[in-house]
Amino acid sequence: MLFSILEKKRNDSGKVVDIGIADRTPLVLQGLRALFAAEPGFHLLVAATDGERFLDAVERFPFDIGVIGWNMPFAGGREVLRALAGRAEAPRIVVYSGTEDPAAPGEAMRLGAAGFVRKSEHPARLVEAVRAAAEGRMVFPLMDVREIMSDPLASLTPRERELLRALGSGKTNAELARQFGVSINTVKFHLRNLFDKLGARNRAQAVEIFVRRSA
């Protein structure tokens, strides 16, 4: 884990926002360090290369806002958000990602993120989102929030949708793994995420929800 202690630059209100960042790409981490070092009112406290190290940093070095990637080793954005859910004094999270998954912003919102910014946007957009999160506001791309909140299927990734359709066939995990060309552990990982998103306890409930929502 890489820790950074920088001189605090106060913003106009005199408040300094302590932040932690996590991304799998060293170049992105370097860019984020430079971005927030140049902005008044931020103190970059922690930089981590994966979600697991980020969560460890949350335990050891309290900070206000976390800026994290969506796809990271060991623990990605969704796993970080789930781990922080309901935790007292947890930092507010802004996801900064280049993922092409159109469902990612909605899923991040459902899991409790304070914002979602795509890496294709101007860096000023990320700074704006972090400031907003520090003030208790949320910043997300334009999307139909009613659909996200009312339809759990809206948050599924393409792979999870394929897996959900296949569940109705009664195939075992081993058969699903062969069908999708992945390991059994990967199938189990996707099933856990799928059940969590749908609020289902088992396969039968997941299929029932899918059939009801697709009718």
C-alpha cells in the first residue's frame, strides 16, 4: 500500500477534505495524486492499488471521501461498497471508472456510492463530484433513477443477465461453467452478486423474479 502525506491546502471555507484513492493502474493513481495536490481544500491521505488494500486503509486511516475504480484486483468497486455499507464513519465513495458497463452507475448508486464519474470526462468533473460528496450531495450520469430503484434487473451486468436466463434450465454450476467458459468459482461469484442484487435467497427465487419482471 502506498501512503501519501501532503501539505493541506485550505479551500475558501477553510475546511480540508481528507481523501483516499484506489485504482489498479499506476498511471491513474499518479494522475489522481497530481490532480488533488493541485486543488485547494484536499489532503490526499492514502493511495492503494486494489480494493482490498483500500478497505484496510479505511480501518487504519479514517478519511472523508474515497475515489475508487470499479474493476480492481481482489475487491472491485461493488465489493468495496458492500463492505462499507452500514459501517459507521465510513468514507463517502465516488467511483471513477472507464468501464463500458452501462449498468455500473446505477449499481453503484444502489450500493450506496455518492457519485460516479467516467474516466472519459474532464478531470474537473471528478473534482466537482468529490466536493459535492464532501457536502453531502450526489453526482451521477444522467439516468432513469426510478427504473434503477424499482427494477433490480436494471443493475445486472450483461454476464449476470446471461447467467440469470440460464438458471431456468436447471443446470448445475459445473454445467454453467462449461457453457460460459469460466471456472466454477467464477460462476459462484456471479451467482452471489446476482442473488444480492435481486434480493433472492436461491436460484428458484432469482428465476421467479426474472420471469415476473420480464413478463
